[in-house]
Amino acid sequence: MDGGGEVGCTKKEAEAEYHCHDFEWEDLRADVEANPSFSYHLSPFPTTTASPQPPSSEAWRSFHRRHASGRFFKERRYLLKEFPELLNSKGCAKVLEVGCGNGSTVVPILRCSPSITVYACDCSEDTLEKANEIVCNTQGVDAKDRFHPFLLDVSKEHFPGWLFCKCCQSSDGKVVDLSPDSSLLYVRGKNSISLKEDQCCVGGIDFITMIFTLSAIPFNTISATLERCASVLKPGGLVLFRDYGVYDMTMLRFLPHQRVGFREYMRADGTYSYFFSLDTVRELFHAAGLLESELEYCCVRSVNRKNGKNMQRVWVHGKFKKPTSQ
């Protein structure tokens, strides 16, 4: 799962556009809500309508296949500026990228520090293979023993025990060997990891990155997804979040028949897109037991170079911390 492309931007524009507020979100909200042509985005969604089912892995496989050779996905160069904690992390930090797509988030993280290890999951095996190819062949990135992709649909499945087993969760992240079969716990694939004989897991995760991931799963599965993410995060660890904000240009382009919920839409290819308000994000993360460190709208105005039209983009930027004591 990987969205939020840097379409039609130069390298300089792509790096800069995520760090400014070109307009006020409240002004955009007023404009949208005063425009009758957007009224269907604001109306309540019928509660009698059946809840949407998570998109199939085939839908995302097709999605990535269509954009594999285009400019839709570029290395997320803004990432370290938005989340300097990654750059300033001390020791051998462990990062879990949830919904890694083709690896556009993984590359700058691995590049920023030789001591960081990235575990990355996605629901599509083909997409993981593509991510592995891109990451391992990117110049200036040493991925050997530092990049471990694994297959998992975060909207449906629990994370594997080798990330942070229940015994270690209850012992504040201290890795202990309580499993006679610990040698069997590893990531399958080209970047397999083998735990040491005295380890039952990798000891938990320091940072979880969720970049345009939550919006891609049905809203009714987000709470359970965040609870699963919080379970593998070390006490004091951070979730670094960026996703689509309500009234983003993309939201306003969806047609009435594409609505599958309130602020929730389905593309023609079967993939989903939800658009977050700050209040919704705050409630979801707090319900998962995470504390708010930062939360804001990023409002960016740019010009489509193909047609010259103004584009008003809205993203939600957030950082949430797992308490050091429950």
C-alpha cells in the first residue's frame, strides 16, 4: 500500500512542498462547504449500507503494476525533514514500514544512518519483490542485513511474534529466550533474518512509519490495525504518520457513486481512499493507547504543469508516542 505520489514535481519542489502552509485549512473548508457542487461529500452516509470489504491484494498488485515505471512513486526525500527523529536516532534503531509499496519510504531511511534496520510489510508479494529490487539496487544504500520485507495484510492480520513477542512485551522490551523453537522464527525471502539462539524476537520496534497507508484500508478496520501496530512498538517508540486530509484535491474529484462511506471512496480499480480530519486521527490513535506529540494539516498549493491549474493538497502530519508505562 503506497499512495501520495509526487506527480509533476521537480526534485527541488518535491523536497520543499511538504514543509510549508500555503493556505489555511479553515479557508479551504469554508470554500468547499459553500460550494453546492461539493455537497455530496458532506452529507451523512447511509448507515444501512454494508461496510466495505478490504481491497484484495490483487487490486493493489495491479495498482503498483500500473505505476511501476512512471513518476507516481519517488523516493520520499521530505521524510527526514518531516521526521528528524529518524535521522537523530541513536543506537541500532529498528523501523517498521507498514504498507511499504515499492520502497519509496524505505530508501531515505536506510540512507540516513548505517545503524538503522527496516522491516517492511505489504499485502502484495509482487510489490514486496519490486521493493526489494529497488531498495537493493539503489546507489548509496547498503541494504544487506538491514532491509527485511515480509508479506502481511495489516488490515486483517496480526504481526508475527518475531517482531515483539508477548513475553518480551511484558518485560519492557528486554529480549529473553523463552521459546524452544526460537530458531524457527525468521523472515522468509531473500532478506531473511535468523534470530540468535538466545533470542525469541527482535525486541520490538523503535519507529513505525505509516505513510499513506491507513487511508488505503476500510475505515472500520483502522482501529484494530492501529492496536496491532501499537503492540509491536517499544515503550517510548514513535508512530510517524502522514496521510490524506479532508478536502484534499483528490477527495473533491471523486464522484458521488464512488462514495462507500463518510469521507471514504473507492477507485475504479477497487482500491480505497479515506480522508482524515485531525479530530478523527486524534481519536483513532488515542484509542490505540498512543499519545499525541504532533498533529497538523499540511496545506500545499502547487500548479499542474500539464494544464496550468492550481492544485490544493491537504495532508495530515502526525507523531504519536507509546507510553513508557501503562
